[in-house]
Amino acid sequence: MARHGCSLLDSKIRTILTLLATTSLSLMDIARTTGRDRGAIAAVNRRFHIRDYVGRRNTWALNCDLDDVVKSSSELNTTPKAA
């Protein structure tokens, strides 16, 4: 069952990023696989801009390749830049 309200470990975020970038699993399927809720998976996707859904739920375009995911995951401990 999914866990709500828990922070994600860096290793779990890396796993989610890899699944987003390298599989065709839906957000719900990734949530089931990782034991998190769909909202957490969507939040990771929004933070790292892996998939672009363009207002659709079933189709997306990848915004990066696996090398970008590895680079993003290595920068997990850095704080986001202010806009």
C-alpha cells in the first residue's frame, strides 16, 4: 500500500527517475512498484521534468535521456535556484 506524508530517500528518487525515463509504466504503476502514492511520483516528475504530459494522461514525451536523469539524480542534495 502507498505511503502518504513521508519524505523520499535519494535512492528512491533515483529509482523513480529511472522508471520515468526508461519505462512506459504509468504514474500509478510506478507508484505501486515503489510503494509510494501517485502524487509523489507526479511531484518527482514535475521537479525533474522527465515526462511532459501536455495536458494528457495517457501519452507523454520524454524531456531528457537517461544521461540527463543520472545527472539530475546526482544533484539531489542541491537546493533549487530561486526564480
